Amino acid sequence: MVKKLLIGLGVVFALFAIMIYAAVSDTGSPKTAALARVKLDYTWEKAGFDNVMIENFTVRNPTKYRIKDLEITCNHFAPSGTEIDKNVRTIYESVPPNGTRRASPSSTWGSSSAR
């Protein structure tokens, strides 16, 4: 239970850190303003022999801009808080203005696995 919580918190923290970095690094651009409003929701579960992580993502784009080629980073942490793994995937799809896209292992967006 604690392990699942730490992994989930690690993923959320990594996504939050990326959003904050983007907001601070270039506050004047429309791109930065648009990306700060994009929302990423996710669920995940273990599969196989508890060594594969299956994710389901939902990206909400409330902006007037089309976004594309989303990079998602999942950081994995041990119960001690030490980062033990990181998976980075780029989703080569676009999300239309005011649109929503869902990604799951069976979709064209693909999935990543934990070692």
C-alpha cells in the first residue's frame, strides 16, 4: 500500500515539477500560458507478475491552441523515498483546442512499463 502511494506521489510530483518549471522558465509566451492550463489525469495498476505498470492517461486541453507530442515522465520511488526508476514516453498525437484525449495500453498512444 505504501509502495503504491509513493509511486503515485512520485508521478504526480514529477508532473507538477515540470509544469512549474515551464511556468517559471518563460512566463511571457502563449505556449507557456497554454501548457500551464493543460490537465493530466491518470490511473495505473500492476500487471504481469507485478513488474509491469499499466497507465491510463486523460489529457484535457482547455486552451484555444492545439497541443501535440506530449512527453510524460513517470518517476518510481522505493518506500525509503529513493528514486529507483524513471520512464519517459512521448505521445505523438495531438489534443485539439477545448478537447480531451484518453490514452490506455490498447490505444494508439501506447504504454510504458516499469522494470
